[in-house]
Amino acid sequence: MSTAASVPTQTGDTTERERNRDALTQETAFEILSCRRRRHVVHYLLQRGEQTSLHELSKQLAAWENEIQPEAVTYEQRMRVYTALRQAHLPKMDDGGIVQFDANGGTIRLTDDATKLEVYLDIVPHDGLPWSSYYLGLCGVSTGALLAALLELFPFNLIPGIGWGFVVTALFFVSAVSHKRHDERHHLGQEGKPPL
């Protein structure tokens, strides 16, 4: 009896299972990041940098969700999170290759693939204006101001051409610094509460 069907085929260093996982990485990332509670799981595990217990994870997530300190979390608050994590979120994340969840031992740890999730955060819808739209708008306003100065329209003609170059450069510089600070504050695994 052949066991070829149950053993992944190997091509070079990549097995068929790994190729399938790579093909689903984007889909898995969007599915994982679409749920705030799953983003919180990733955030907490990145902060810890090591395996954690389901008890500790559910306690911290309940604290974040109720905006209280972990010590103030009630049994009911923790159990609501615990049950949802154990029955739905962690098995889904385990199937997606984001975490390794031992349901019997009640332990969770991130896989190496979890670090790839950060790439997709800018694509996941957030409250507010996307940075791409902001920069497009800034470019349009800057182009309009430069054209008005070139046509010597009032009050744009009050600043010489080189002055407008400095104004536009300063606007893009301030925007870039703000964008960088925003990204640093909204990075999964930073200290403190989850960014999303």
C-alpha cells in the first residue's frame, strides 16, 4: 500500500504544504487581521516574545477590551475572552500557521510566519484617511499652489518661486515625519495597548 498521498512531495527545500501555505499567506493575513481580538493576540505574543498560557492571554485581552488593569479583570470578563479564544480564534490562527496552539496544554506561541502580518496592516481598513490619499491630496494642493504662483495669481505671487519650493518641501517633510511617528505608534508588539 502506497503512502505517497499522505506524504508531502518535496521539490528542493520547499514541501508542497509550505508552497500551499505561501499561496494562502495573503488570504490568511487578511482574515487574521480583520478581527480586532486576533490582532490583539498577535500584539500580546509579539510583546512577550515567548510562549504564553491561555489564562494569561485571555486576562490581558480582557483588560484591553474593558480598558482596565489586568488585576481588575473579573472572572466573567476573562472567561468570555477565554472561551472565544479557545473555541474560535486560536484554532483559526493555528490552522493559518500564525500561532501554535496546544489546546490540551493551554499554551500559545507565535510562528515565524506571524512576523509577515505587519506588511498587511496598512491595507487593513482603519478609521481615518489612508496615507496614500493624504499624499495624493497634498500633491494636488502643492501642484495647484505652484501653478497659481507661476501664473502670478494673487496672493500666490507674493512669495517668489524658490519660496514655494521651500514651502512644498517643508509640507512633504512634516508629512513624512508625521507618517513615520504614526507607523511607530501603530506597530504590533510595541509596549502598551494594541494600536488597533
